[in-house]
Amino acid sequence: MNTEAERTILVVEDDILMRKSITTFLQETGYHVLQAEDGQKGLDTFRRQAPDLVLLDLRMPRMDGLEVLEAITKETTEIPVIIVSGAGSISDAIKTLTLGAWDYVTKPITDLALLKHAVTKSFERAEMIQENRRYQNHLEEEVKKRTTELHQSQKLEAIGTLAGGIAHDFNNILSAILGYTEMAKGALPADSQPAKDLGKVITAGNRAAELVKQLLTFSRQGEQELQPVRIQYVIQETLKLLHASIPTTIEIREDIDYSCAPILADSTRIHQILLNLCTNAKSAMLGKGGILSVSLSEVESPETELGVKDGTYLILRVGDTGHGMDRDTMAKIFDPFFTTKARGEGTGLGLAVVHGIVTKLGGQITVSSKPGKGSIFQLYFPVVGIEESVKEKDSTPVVGGKERILVVDDEAELAEMIQRMLTELGYNVTSFANSAEALQEFTRDTEAYDLVISDMTMPVLTGTELARKILSAKPGIPIILCTGFSEIMDEKKAKAMGIREYIMKPVIKSELAKRVRKVLDNG
């Protein structure tokens, strides 16, 4: 993480007194400062010196601030640009944020602490985005690196080892990224540009978490909570998300029967299936465009080339008018690691994952395709014999409390993050990065705490070992166990030994708050 002395700020301001005042303040704060008295010189300095942040006036000679902003954001969106102006209107402020400005500070600046706050927050946001990108790139490179080392005859077994090995570490990383970003976003106005940008960081972090889940699903190590789901609504929401990423040269045609009965499934996996199939369809039509068709219907005892048992089924069809596949390619598409994409563009896991999910849900999948004519995937899911609506998303407001909580995680950053989350909810929290020290603190006064939250995988004492010793010292105390991934412990085993709740990382504040309140209220 760069210090102020290592960061360079470019001040582009035609008012010499204002420029000198801002420069002096920033230099006293510890930043290295570059100056430019008009827009053209500011843009030239930006391109020549590559500063870490730009403070930009709107009304200047030679080149307007809006022109400078537009030129900078065309070249890069990673350098924070803060508008500092007294001449701009509300429409100007909105336009600058639309063009990519990170913040807007009005003149005269009566309190330079406001400027310092804007600069600090912009740097924090830039670091979060960069850190998230680094971790995502590292995750993707690690997956590619390890998968290329797998021996052909051991692929299925090795991918399971790979998934379990990286899941814990990367879920810890993603917990920090998502947790701190969530708290930062919560401190901003919901409709502000910084809040929207942090929302994109959260979206990117969730994509990385989904990649880990995808690997765990493929290796059969991911637990699925199956329940009656009306997948027509999952499909509807997924297609809404896809519209933004599908180019205008591709037309999306939907034919969804919203009266379809529910199937026994996990809505996340249905989303994953459709996302994979539609992404492949899009790739098959890039360049020339075409039609992406998605339909859902309910039929009795459908005839398929594979043959299905008698009964009622939902048929999910995903078709495209892309380049299609020959017979040899179709025979391999569900094989792990098989891909028709260029090296570095695909993992070959997508359709293998889809096939695995459909099979585990008791369904079947068929494909028909001809070179130059496109492809059609048909997925068959047996409906369940009960009429139950999809569970609505829990809209219960986040509730805190005053209880005393002990937090233990050998990742000090995560321990601090959970402590902050719970402290913001009103709890009295003490955190430790060492499980032995945490146990010593607890046994010193067993009545000092109402709840213990512990990581699973830790040196010295694991989460289960710590839980056993704590329960021995104070039987019945509520314990919540968090884990990125564990081969030796699952929710059923954890609850059997007296642990009240079992949470998979990344840890989300709202989910943590709900679980904490649940165990405390139930005694």
C-alpha cells in the first residue's frame, strides 16, 4: 500500500492563489504535487508524469476541465479524478460524474479537511479496485497453472483437490474484499457515484466467489440445499443481468411459461447453468451476430434420445444461430477441460459443470447442432409433486445488540473486519488472531462473553478444537464456526458437537448479523 509520500497528485487550476493554497496543503499532508495552470498543460503533464490522482478545475483557458476529464477517462478509468470547481452548476456536476469523475468538491473550500477526505476516500477506493483485480487475476492464474499440471488420467480427482486447496485461502481473501467494500459502500449515499463504483467491486468479488463455487460443484464438494424452486423467475432475473453483457448484434428471444410447476433445485445452480449456456451461445455468435433463444415449458413424459422416466418435466431450451458444431465436437463438449476456445480464453469446465448440476438434480441434457446452423441445448428437469412457491428473499432488517462477543481468526485482517461489522451493530467485541491466546482470554473469565465466533482452519488450535475447550469450560455457550472450505468439517458435524451455526465464507454483514441474533435470541 502506497504512503502519501509515494503518491503524486496533479493540481490543474488556473487561479494561482487557489492552486498554491491546494498545493501547499497537499504537500504539508505528505503528497508529492504537480501543478498546471490550464487544461492543455494539465493534460500534457498527466500524460508525461502519470500522477496517482488529479484535482481538476472546470472553467480554464485553452482547454475546458470537461474536455480534460473526457480525455483522461478515455485513456484510463483507474486514475481518480476529483473535480474542484466553484463555477459549475448541478448539471455540470452530474455530467462530470457521468464522464468518470470520482468526486466533486465545490469552491470556495472553507474547510480543507473536506478536500483531504475526498482525496483519501478516492485513494481507498482505487486500492480496493486494484486489490480486487489482483486477487481475481491471481485466482485465475492459479487455477490455470494448477490445472495444466494435472495428468490426463487423474483430472477428475485432481480438480477436486485443487478446488478444496484454493477454496479456503481465496474465500478468506474474498471475505476481506467484500466485507470492507460493503462497509465502505454503506457509509456513502446510495445514489452517489462512489457507492455505485463500490457496488461494481462487490459484483466482481462475487464473480470470483462464484468461480470457487463452480470448482467445488464440479468436484462434488459443494453442498447443495435443494428445495422447490419455480425456475421461471430465476431465468427471468438471469436474463435481465445478461442483457447488459450481450452485444446489440445479438437478439434475445424469450418464451417463458410462468405457470410451470416447481422443481427440486438450488436457485444458484440454475442461475449458473443458464449463465454458462448463454455465455457459450454469445461466444458462438460474436462478430456476425444472431439470435439467442431461451424458452421454458412443461410437458408430460417427453421423448428424448436418452429416454426419461414417465412423469412431468420442465424443458429449458437455450439455442443460438452461431457457428454450430460437428459430430466429433458434440461428442466431447461435456468432457472436463475440453474447449473450442483459444488458449487462455476458456477453462473447459463450463459445460462439464452444467452436465454435473443437471445430473445431480435428476435431470438430463441433450444437444443438437450443425456447422453453420447453430446449436440447441435442451435440459429436462422432473417437477416436484408439491405446489410450493419459491422462498422469498429474507427482507428482515439487520438487527444488532449489546452482547459481548469473542472473535477468533488467524487472518488478523478478517478478525478486525468481523469486529468492525459487529461493533457497528452495537455489540461489545474482542478479537484475536491467535486461537491459543483467545482460549486463555476466555478461560480467564468465562462469564465475560455471550458468544464466540471462530474460524475453522487455524494453527495451534483449530476451530473445532477451540470450540471443544470453550464448551468444556462453559457448556452451552453459543459458538458460530466460519470456514472458507474444510474437508473434515461440515454443518451437520459442527452442530452435532454443539456448535450453533456454521457459516461459509465470504462473510456478508447482513448474513452474519442474522446468524448472530438467531443464536443469541435462542439462548
